[in-house]
Amino acid sequence: MGLRINDIVPNFTAETDQGAITFHDWIGDSWAILFSHPKDFTPVCTTEFGAVAQLADEWAKRNTKVIGLSVDGVEEHKQWKSDIETFGGASAGFPIIADQGLEVSKAFDMLQADYYLSENPTPADSQTVRSVFIIGPDKQLKLSMTYPMNVGRNFAEVLRALDGLQTAAREGVATPANWTPGADVVIPTAVSDEDAKAKFGDYTTHFPYLRMTKLPE
């Protein structure tokens, strides 16, 4: 059965280009983003890792650790980071998991349990290893998305989704379509009108089930 929203994510020990980690311990009390790639030295993935590196200050502001994953080894990761930093114009300070045995990819349901790589694999052999997992400090999966090989991920959207998740968790609200920080939020239907008034003050009722408000400054 696949990994689902609110499941505790698998714990594992793995080698990275920055040394060995145990995943839950590495997350600690932070939020975490695991973003996976089918192979080092591939064009789309290089641009994506560069984009993640450029957002280092934004991840830090949100108490969020980021970690990459590829099915190549530690030495390849270290060499690839030079290209990532050159292209992205930023230091790639995050670790990259060396998932040569596919244990993590299988644990996160990116590959079938009986899958194996051929002796000289190409990116096509592990192309489903192109996912993003946002994980809360409680070690629960909060959001996941998977992209094909030929469409680069939008990490501005990953950042926006992270903001939405953190706002929802902190304020007890939901966020509507195309929400960005500062925009109106949705009051959950489980909150009575009386409690909504006490908590949020003024709000707009579009339908009995759709009430929106601004969060207090």
C-alpha cells in the first residue's frame, strides 16, 4: 500500500554526501522536504537542485530542512554538486541521499518492492523517482507530488504549499485556490459561526459552508 497523507513517513538510515543520517533524527523538530531524482548529471534535475539551493534562506525562515535523493552514490553526488552550484549560482548546502540500493525509493513507494536496476542504468530506469514529500515535525506526510521526467518542478509552488501547510497547522484554517501569504483563508466548517466571530472577528459568508476571513496581523 502506498504512502498516504498523514501517514508517519518511513524512518531509515542512509549515506549522504554529508555523512550518514537516520531520517527521523535528522528531521528533529523541523519541517522537512525530501525531493528525489532518478540520476545525477541529468539536465532537468540539475536545474531543480539549483533552484532548491537558491531558496536556502527561504527554507531556513520556515524552519524547514531540505534533502535530495538520487540512485547514484556519494562520490557522484559530490561531483554533481559542483555543476549544481555553477548553474544555480548558489551553494548547495543540503545533503543528498545515496539510494543505490533503492531502499528509500521503495519505502516511499516511488518504485515497486521487487524492482531492481540493471548494471548500467539510465534515468529512464528510475524515472518515477521524481517526487516531492513535505513532512511535518510530527514525521507525518503532509503533501506529495510526482512529476514526469520532462517537466521541471516549480519550487516556488513547493514553497507556497509549505506556507499553506504551516499556516493551516498554526492557525487552524484552510487555504483556498491560488492562496498566497496575506490573502484570505477559509474557516473550517467544524468551527461554528459564534466561534469564528470570536476567533477571527469579521468574516465573509459566501455559502453556509464557505466562510473566508483575513488572519489577524
